[in-house]
Amino acid sequence: MSQDRAEQPMGGSATKLDTTVPHSARVWNYWLGGKDNFAPDREVGQQVRAVFPEIVEAARCSRAFLGRAVTYLAAEAGIRQFLDVGTGLPTAENTHEVAQRIKPEARVVYVDNDPMVLAHARVLLSGSQEGATQYVDADLRDPEKIIQDARETLDFNEPIALMMLGVMGHVENPAEARAIVNALVSSLPPGSFLAMSDGTATSERVIESHRQYNGSGALPYHLRGGADFTAFFDGLDLVEPGVVPLGHWRPDNRPSAIVDGYCGVARKL
């Protein structure tokens, strides 16, 4: 499930923080060993982990994919602009930290409408002096506003890397989810990239764990099959090794065990 959405439907600007119900960003933070979580988050996190112990490894693999993907995009593909939609709570090795370590002039825009992420925005905004790091309070389902606000920081005449990690499961309808991704990608210039990862319905245990999570009161997260996830890259040129399980995209060392979730990076021609 996602690292980045609030417990309220994604319907506009940030709402008041509610610590009495589970919050997907905080549950994710708990799995990663962070401290920005409360008792309801830990309770749900433990419940899901009891059914699907690999969820902790999946969370770590997803975070590691972010680092490897941004490293590839900045160091090998020469990308200097990043649009990170659904950033979630800041942890170590955020997009701007990885990108600006390689290219100090890199410009990064984070997008979320989560009240807790907004409260942590000042952490996200501490980028390099040479580059720029900004936060946009916008809804995932409003691509037009995302692009409009991102234009204040990013140059849409130059390639941009669109990062959408662990977020699209919050959109239940597959057609709507593809339309959102397509709208964002279509706004980017040629030579841009799409980097995505998400949990997938690849085992009974992960399906059951998400069923319990969705019944907890947190914002529901909808798993998709591998083919549905791969369809997000239709019309784009997939970077080797293509769409693969989390942990298997250009691993630094020996790939980790297969976990329920897929990832990929593709270039817009």
C-alpha cells in the first residue's frame, strides 16, 4: 500500500490531521522503522505484517528503488528536473537529496495533499543552493493543477522525470488511473521519463493483508495485477530490465527475494 496518502479522500487541499485513525503515510513510516506514527498506525501495521510479513521488505525495496531510479535518471539519463507525485513523509534519501547529490542544480517538485506531509514540508524544502526544491499542495486526481503549479519551478521545455511511487492504488478504477498517468505524461516534453512502483495482487496473502488494511478505516488501497501495472507504460520506451519485481530493477548487489510489487522506468519518445 502507499506511503503517501492521507486518511481523507484526495479531494483538494490538505485537511486537519487526525491521529485517531490509521494513516497510510504513517503506517509506511512504521514499517520503515520511523518515528512519525501513532498507536492506530502501528496497530494496523502489525495486523498487516501478521498476515503478510514480507510487507516490511516490500517497503524497503520500494524505497531503495527510488534511490536507484533517481540515480539512473540523474547520472546516466542526464535528467535535472523531477516531479514527485505522492511524495509521502520525508525519510532518508528523498528524491531531491539523491538528485542534487549527483546534480546540485537539479530542480525537484514534490506533490501531495496530505496534512502530515504539509507539516513536514520545511524538511523537504531544504535542497541545494544551486538547485530548487518546492512543495505543491495538489490532488492526485487533478493533473492540470499539478502541471500548472509545477511550471512555477520546472521548465517544461526540458525533460522531466515523473515519479509515481506507491500511489496509483489509491485510484480504484483502472481506466481513471491510466487517464491520470497519461494526462501527466502527455504534459511532459519528449525525452522525459516515468518512474513507477506499486503493490500488486500477486499472492493470496498480500490480497488478504490489503483487505484487512482497507477495513481499518484508512484510505483504501486497491491492488492490481502485473499486466495492469505494466499498462501504465504503454507508448513509452521501457528502460532495461523493463517491468520487474521490487528489488530487481538494477540492483546494487544480488537481487533481493521476490516481493509483491512491481516497478519500472520508461522514456517518453
